[in-house]
Amino acid sequence: MARAIWKGSIAFGLVNIPVELHTAVRDSRPRFRMLHARDKSPVKFQRVCAREGKPVAWEELVKGYEYEKGRFVIVSKEDFDSAALEKSRTVDIRNFEKGEEIDDRFFETSYYLTPAKGGERAYALLREAIRQTELVGIATIVLRQAQHLAALEVAGEAMVLTLMRYAEELVDASEYNFPQAKDVRKPELEMARMLVENLADKWDPSQYTDRYRENLMKIIKAK
């Protein structure tokens, strides 16, 4: 089994279940490097000062926050350390929600939560409780010094933790103009509904493949 990227516990109330976090998704898209066309050597990218036009060494770099165009405030390592949350090793479940009430735009990257040694029975107990109630656990977890909102769900025999966006990260739909349904005529709606229902099928992700990636890999292999 692959090495865990995080070890800790699920905590809610007086319950504490030791778990490990593992990758649940992978990026299968081909990756490319920039090469010098003449001799096919990899190209190195330098950090160049925009004002002087000269390369800058790592030890001369600082991080700056652009609070208005062209104006920055320097943020030091001490500032980042001061802002960092206490390194918690818990998936802290705040409450449980109905999954259908959560906007899909909130969901980001998913991970498997596996039971650590000694936590198997408690893990299975929580998993089945979540399965039967059909609820989603909303939790917080600290990864790489940043606090993330996360959803705890059941997928088969596994519990899956999906990192979520915070409310302020979603763009309000009111910023755009969408057509109203008042101008839709009933016969047109019935015809559109029939077309939709004719394409209704059971979800089978294996029938959908990335054809662009497949074509690209065929070209790469042929070369």
C-alpha cells in the first residue's frame, strides 16, 4: 500500500479513531518539458528581477502580497509562522449534513481515509452509521499549515475525505445574467424533457474516456 500522506485521527464528541490519509485520485494527463528545439536539451527557467533584468538568487527572495497594483507588503517567515494554526492531527467533525443540500461547487480533491492499526472496529462502526443515516460529515483538517474544510463520506467499504472550498471562494451567480423560465412554452419543454429522458442511463464512469489523451499517447508511443 502506498505511503500515507497524513496520519492522525477522526474526532467527534468523545470518539477518536486513528486513521491515515491516502490519495484517491491521480492525474493521468501526460506531462511535458520545454526543450531547446536545436539540440533537444531541457530549458532552465531563471528568476529574473523585473526592474533590473538580472537573475536573483534564492537567498535574495522574499514573499510579497500585492495589495494594490505595483505595491507590495513583505510577509516574512515569522509572519507565516504567526498566522499558522496549531498542528492538529485530527479530522475534526463539526456536524453532519444532508449531501443533497451541499452545492457541488464546494468539492475539490478527494482522499481515502484508512484505519490505522487498532482503529478498524471503530472505523467500520462510524462508516456504517454514516451509510445508514445517509449524511455527510463536515470537518476541518490542517494540512501543510493551512486549515481546510472537508466532507467525510462513504464510498463502498471506504470513507472518503474530500477537501472543500469555503463560501467566500464561490462566485455568486448574481454576477451573471441567466434567462428566466417564463418564456419557455409547454410543448417545447415537453420535447426537451423527452430528449433528456431518452438519454437517461445508469452511472458508469468506465464508459467515459479522455480521447484527447488517448490520441496524444498514441502519437507519443509511435514516436
